[in-house]
Amino acid sequence: QVQLVESGGGLVQAGGSLRLSCAGSRNIFNINAMGWYRQAPGKQRELVAAITSGGSTNYVDSVKGRFTISRDNAKNTVYLQMNSLKPEDTAVYYCKANIGGPPWVAWGQGTQVTVSS
């Protein structure tokens, strides 16, 4: 079974930093793009940042200059370094992997990030 396991969420004051990690299970051999999404209460899930297998990245405008996505292909792991956090960054963060075979897409279970003002 394909699994993505997230870690690194928590409570932080505004201006602080957190680093999220998302590790894919060892039976995933062909992960393509990976990304981080977030969903705040009452809002739709939105793409925060994505990275291709070659390392190309893109970010939602609201996090540009503050968040950095990276990946370790050998470990099937994607990271999200979040700096200068704001209360509006509070959400459940999910990682997603596009896989070159069934089940084609995998999601993590989500990790809560809470930024206090």
C-alpha cells in the first residue's frame, strides 16, 4: 500500500519557522511531482508549493519568499521550510505525490500548523 507520512507541524508564534517533512513508503519507485497543499477551516484546499522530479518549483503568491519546497528523491521525501509564518498560514497541511503508476496519486494524512499572533 502506498503511504505518505507527514511530520513537523505544530504551534508557533507569528514570525517563527517550521519545517514539514513527507516521506513516501518504500514501495513507491516512480514519484513524479510532489506538492504541499493546505486547508484552513471553511476554505477550499489550495496548492501551496510543488516540485518536479527534476527540481523545478512553483509557489502560491502568498508564500513566495517565505516558504521553500525541496525533495530528496533517494528517500522519497519532500520538505517544506516555512519562515516568517503568519496567522493566515494556519491550516492543515497535506502532501501529495503524483506517481507514474497505480494508484497514480497519493495523499498524506495531514499535519496541523497553527500560527498565533
